[in-house]
Amino acid sequence: MSLNSLKINLNRSARMSLSEQIRTTIAQAITSGVLAPGARLPSWIDLAVQLGVSRGTVKTAYERLADAQLVTSSRAKGTCVAQFLPARHNVSKQPEPVPDSSLYQNFFLPTGDFQMGIPASDAFPATIFSRLFSAAVRKRMSARQHYTDPRGEAELKREIAAQLVLARGIKCHPSQLFITTGFTGALGTMLHALNLQGRKAWVENPGFPPARKALEIAQLSLVSVPVDEEGINVSYAVQHAEKAALALVTPGQQAPLGMTLSLERRGQLLAWAAKNQSWIIEDDYLGELQLNRRAAPALFSMDDAGRVIYVGTFSKTISPVLRLGFMVVPMALVDTVADVVASLSPAPDPALQMAVQAFLHEGHFLRHLRRMKRTYSARSAGLVEQLSALGYEASVNGLSVLLRLKDGTPDCAIAHNACHCGLAPSPLSAWYSPGVPVQAGLLLGLATAEGEQTRQACQRLDTLIRRFSPIAKQGVRFPGI
């Protein structure tokens, strides 16, 4: 069929421009096969006369068709349908949006009061950090340009190494340190480096779902290990999967329940790793930011067999916007990890690294930590007091407060509906491995928990809980940990 026999109906009162109507009609005819490859189109002058539009209108439509590689133009042949068309597509139908997975809905999308995993931005010395970052950018951009060390800036690694000795009891050489794009960047790098496909891995239950998902993507078989008041139950894990190749743990402060791994359990965990030549990834997501006690030494500092990989992050202490973290690996893994980061996961923005280095070196970081501990302690006490006034029992777990709910309470539904009220609690049941018994509850972040705003947020949350739980309407107190 030629364009002469293809009827182009123009709606001169439509919001779509005339040139776009012409382009869409011709494009649909081409992609549907009505106009065959090589078919000649009338000149834009002739078509303008036929349609009663200006020449420029048709010329614009033809130019857009050419940009889409649907037609070609030459002096000898004029404008023709292209012989080799791009992949067929429906020019009128827009792709349907893909719904976010439950992982994103529960852990990445919600923003509002009680949001988990973020620091208190109002307590951060933003002016100081902005000055340091601007200076680092100017210095980098004015220097001779080159590809920077994928392992991370040497100055920052030395600063972190010095900090780790004092704060976490870790003695390491800067060559063992790698700067990463946060915890997930470090975890992805190590899963590539260790290459444990098909092997078993211990994960805490409950535990951080994105980390669990990362291990599944790396094709490890997960063994969900319960936690109690002493942390991960190592005896249970050994009984059910002694030959596991990896354990992913949060010994400093279990996520999300908040207990510290006991000294006895630490010894059991290290003995298991040494005996079976297994690896331990220590997620020290809060570092020394402990509210009620001095932070226990890192598991890495107790490891004599070289089986622990230590992962730290600045997401909770500075900002998750930076996506900046680090890891310390045993000497035996340094070369392998260096190859992986150079090939797949180089360190982030050098200027950002140098700004953080200056922030640490000039003492701003330690002063900020001291201020944050005071801020979070006050906010956690205020939040627990507000919840108690409403008849609830709650416990402080790191940078959050855990509000236990009666078994069977739909905490995920409460959390999802909370976003419509300006709230963003995290449902406790979503932290459990699939297919195991769960406990209901809500994790309430402390970053925005201050003053009158907290009182109003607690009242809105109480209304939601009572709507979804008939027992709550009877005024029954929910037990805490």
C-alpha cells in the first residue's frame, strides 16, 4: 500500500499537534506493515497540499520519522520507508508501570515520621561538611585528571584504620581496607570474591531482608538461624548446617532486635569458622554509635584465624545519601578483592572520600557522634514515654524503638497504610525469613522523633493500630521484648 491510499484523518481541535498526528499515523502504518519497506512517500510539499496544512507541518513530521529511523530521504528517491526498520514497537501505547516489589515497598520507598535507617539530619553539621566537600571538589577538578585508585583514597583508608583501632579494637593495615558504596556495595563485592555459589550460608532470623536477597542472588542456599537474648544461636546453626560456607551476622547490635552477641557466642562462631574454613561477614552497621553502653569490640578484633570480613558504613553516622562505606578483609583475600573492585565495583567519588577524610581528620566526626548519642538518647526516651502514655510497651533497639504487637496483627498492612498519614514505620514481620513463624511489631526510627511532632505521630499510629487490631481497641497492652 502507498501513502496515497492511506487515509490520514486530522483532528484540528485536538490537543495533539497536526505534525504529531501525521507522524503517528505514518509510523503506525510502517510498524504494522501496512507501508512496506521501500515504499515511497509523497514529498512533504505534495502531502501538505493534500492535507491542507503548511509545508512546515509535514516537514516536521517527516524529520521525526527520520529521527526514529522509520524513513530515509535522498534527492534521487525522495522519502521512502526504511529498508531495515528498528525493533517494532507500538508508537501509541505507553509501557505499563512495573509495580515495586515488597522489598522496595517495605524498606526503600516509605518516607515520613519513624522512618528507619536514617540519621537525624537536623543534628548534622551540614555547613561544615558542605565546606569540606566543596574544597575537595575544587582540588580534584583543578588537579591533573586521572583514574583514581579503585580500592579507595589512601588518605581516607589511613584515617579509617586509625579510627578502627580506637573505636572497634581492629588493628589492620590500610591495604586491607577497601572503600565501598555502602554496605550493599561491600556485600556484593565479597560475594563475587568468595564465589560460594551453591554453598550454604547462615543468616539471622529475623534479619535485614536486602542482605538476604543479595545472598539469594549470589545463588547461596540460606539457613535461617534464630536469635535470642545472646544473639544468633550458633549451636542451632551448627546442628542444622555445620558445613555452611558463610555466616552473615550483626554482632554489635542485632538488626532488628538490638541485642549484642554474647562473648560465649562470639567464641563459638569464630571456632566454627576456623574449624570449617568458613567465612564470616560482620555487618557493623552502627559501629560505635551505641546509646546505652560502650560498643563491644568488633568480632574482627577477636579473629586469629583470618576468617572474618568486617563491613562498616557512614550511612547511619553521616548520611545514607553518601552511599559510602568500607570493609576490612583478611590478608589472604586482599589480592582477590582488589581484582574484583578494579573490575566490577571501584570506590565511589574521590572528592566525597576526601571530604569524609577531612571530616574525620579535623575531629568533626567524633564530636558529631557524641552529639548524636545525646540526641538519640533524648529522642528514644521521649518516644517510649509517648507510647507508654498510649498504653504500649516498647524497647529501644539501636536507632529505633521496637513496638511489639500481638501475634496475628497485620503489621505490614499497618505500615503500608501509615504512609498515607505521614508515617513510615517498618513492619517487624517483614524482617523474618519466608516460611518461618513471625512476630508482629513495628520498628520506629528515631531520626524525626522530637517534641510535639512525635506526640502527634504517635497518636496517628495508635489510631492505625486500633483500626487493624480489634484487641487494641479493648486497651490491651502489647508486651515488649
